[in-house]
Amino acid sequence: MRRTRRTRRRDTPPPRTGNSELETLRGFLDYLRTSIAAKVDGAPEPAVRTAGVPSGTNLLGLLNHLTFVERSTFLGGKVTNWQATFHAAPDDSVADVVERYRTTVERANEVLDNCTDPGAPVPERPGPSVRWALTHMIEETGRHAGHADILRELIDGATGR
């Protein structure tokens, strides 16, 4: 990967959230969602699709994958091949994938807005609980945000949350 001028994005501290369990979990998830979308937004082609490590992981694929995880967790989407979700379609631009992710997050948040009991199942799903779903998405998004940090820095030197 080609490194160019190093760009430092503004580093945002973790959120100060409300006192309830749901407010805290949602605050941290939204913080991570915003962070990973910002890491991908504006990344240059074709480097954004180029594997940065031997496993084949690429920056655009990470956000594409998280879109599918959000849909599966909160919107009842079905995925038959999780490995395929790590690659965006060749005709998808960076802006397309970022917008699709942000739209999916908005739809997921609309579902979550109606959830008041963290122990209840995610609406329209037989399980898991809202608590489990939020915790899983924090783990999944945080994990891939760390991968994205490294991949973006390898692409153009950009760092920060």
C-alpha cells in the first residue's frame, strides 16, 4: 500500500452517556459506529479495497460486513455466507458503502428506540435480548474499528478516531 502525507483526524473521547443501561450501551455503540464510518469515508480507491493483510481484510469490506451484522442483529436480515460480506461489490463506491451503513444504523436505531427492557428480545425476533444484541454490536464494531484504524493508516497515514 502506498503511504502519502500523514493526516491526523480529530480524536474524539468516549461518550458521556445517561445513567441507564440502555443509554450507556447505545451511547458507546453509536460512538463506535460514527468512528468506523469516518475511517472509511473518503478513503481512496483502489486502496480502500486492497487487502492490507494476508487474510484479505480490506477497509471497505469491514464496513460492508458491519452493515450486514447490523441488519442481522437488529433488522432480522439473513446472511448465508458471512465471509462474502467482507467484500463490497465492485461497482459500489466508498460513498455508497458508507451511506448504506449509515442508513442501516438509522433503521437499527429506530428499532432500538422502541426497546425499553434490556432483557426483552429484539423486536420481531425470537432472540437474542436487546442487552445481548447491543453488547455484541459494541464488541463487533469495536473489534473491526481497530482493524480499520490500522488499514486506514497503511493506506494514507490517516489516524485518530
